[in-house]
Amino acid sequence: MRPGSAIINVASVETFEPDPHALAYSTSKGAIVTFTKSLGGEVIGKGIRVNVICPGPFWTPLTTVSMDPKLTANYGHQTQMKRPGQPREAAPLFVLLASDDGSFIANEVFVIAGGMPMPS
């Protein structure tokens, strides 16, 4: 990759508050955050920025086919906004991190979760 390039990884809020019933999923998302921080330190000297976005509950095609229909009525209730996000609400952050406007943003973890409290 050339200097000025950006890598944006996607993990999940499960990184911070893992569901005991989603061991493999939560573990893999935590690994993505750790991978991002390590990779970011390795390539920043080459002018490559690496960041990770951790979404909370979002409506996606996977959500609708993988969830029990009885649970979808309350999906996103744990956010302070009391609803799931829509993909279009996350898009501006991806665009910022990929663009020259985000040229001073590197090795960061971003949470997009409708105000869900995250441990610090």
C-alpha cells in the first residue's frame, strides 16, 4: 500500500461486553481490535493509517436472517436511542476514515452504538 492509504477494520461492541452465548463471535471481534492496534503501529511509519469501527446493533441482512423473529421487536433496545442503527448512519464515519479529511486519525477504535455505554 502507498503512503496516504487507509485500512478500516470492523469489529463489534461485543469486544467490550461479550455475550457468553457468542463466544466465538465475541472472541474474533476482540482479536480484530488487537490486530488493528498492532498493525497500525507497524505501518504508521509508512504513512498508512489503520482504524477499527465497532458497531452496536444495526439492521443488516444478516440480522434479519439470523435472529429469532420474536427477538427482532426489541432489537436495539439496549442502546440509549432505544433502536438499532441503519447502515447509512455508519457510512459517514467510514468515508471520513478513508478520506484525506481523516489524515490525522490513526490507530483508533470507534464505537457506533446509539449511545450504548462502553467500558473505558
